[in-house]
Amino acid sequence: MTHPETHPPVLPLPDFIRQDWPEAGFSIDGSRGMGVRALGLALTSVFQPLFDAAGAVHGHEALLRASARGKPLSPAGAFQAAAAHGRLISFDRLARTLHLYNYATFHSDQKCLFLNVHPGLLTGVERHGVVFERVLQSVNWQPAQIVLEIVEDEIAPGELNRVRDAVNNYRKLGYRIAIDDFGSRHANLDRLWQLEPHVVKLDRVLIAEAASSQRLQRALPRLVALLHELDATVVVEGIETETQHSIARDAGADLLQGFYLGEPRG
């Protein structure tokens, strides 16, 4: 005798999110979670695991999946569409709420979620940061369980002081801060000293090039050690082969992420 597959109940959406998006369509799928149709886009969440050096799941990074008229659209394209409609702040909040509710429903055994934050919205912590705290409270989560990812290379030089103040405010609220894609173009250590992130995620290009460069293989452990001196947890992302996995572990990385270890899934 077979039993029907069961799924955890999807958490109800807070009223204030529906008020933000009265024209949006919210759908619930027992196996895929919550989906949203807004601004002509279909939005869903997927989650990619991060593993510690022993192979245990440490948490997940939330990734937005968007499509327009059935054709995939990049997250950057989705945010550009929201900005064109003057809805960037509320769209960012909608995406993070979508991620949190799907994660709290289908990954309830995990308690660490990495969320990407548009760099242009960091300085609005007093406005929309408070609203997101209400979202966290509705699923009985604490800010300490959230790691906010910032792409360092996207911070305009003239905005660094404002971003630093915003990061400090987020830190006071209990959130953890991650610098993403570090080393994608240039390793700006001065910005790390100023922002003092809890986590630094090394750009995927570093591990890809290290697999074919003995010089970079020798340098990678020194970079990890330097970041540890800044009291940062180091993540090597973009691991796609066993060789890259071994290099990252040998370099002393704290957390590992990539398609070789685990693909994004709902």
C-alpha cells in the first residue's frame, strides 16, 4: 500500500506584504512553496547549500528565480524591472519575504539563511529594515540567523561611508554581514577593514584559476589566513570539481559552496 506524499504546511503570508502588493498574485504549491506574480514576472525561490569542511550543511543561500512570459530572467533583470516601476524597495522586501517563508517552511531544520541585498538599499535600514524584522518575527526567526550579502565591487566610492554606517546599524540589530564575490576584479582589503564583515565569500574565479595555477594555489591559503586575521569566516564559492574542492579545503576555507557540492533547489 502506498501513502500519498505529504509536505509541510506553507506558512501564511503577513498582511502587510499583501498590502504592499495588492495587485500581485500569490500561489502556494505543496511541493515548491510560495510563488508570486508581480510586475509581469513570475517569482520563486531556490536555495543553494553551504557546507563546512567536514561536509555538514551550515546553511543555504537564497536565490531568486524569475521569468517573464515564460522566459527566464536574471535576478538583476528582475530588479531592473522593479526599479523601472519605482518599486525597488518593496520588490527587494517581497523577494526576501518569499525566500524566508519558503525556507522556514521547507528547510525548517536549518537555521542560517544567506540573503542578497541590493547595495542601493542598504542605507535604508531605518525604513525597510524594521519591516523585515516583522517578517522574521512572524516565522519566529532572529536577525542573527540571517546573513546579509553585499557585493563589495558594486559599492560606489562616494557611498562607502553611508554603506559602512548602514552595515553598523544592521550589525547592531543582530544581523550578520557577508561581502560577496571578493576578488572578482580587485581585492580591496581597505574596504574589508572599514566594513568589518562577519563573512567573506571569495569569488568563483579564484578557485577556478587556482585549479590550473600552482602560484594561486600557494597564495590562496595566505589570503584565507589574512581574512581570518580580520575575524571573518571565509567561504569559497563556485566549486565545480573534486580538484577545486580539495584546493579549497587545503586552503583552510571555513565554508564551501558550488554545484559540485550542491545545486540550488526549491
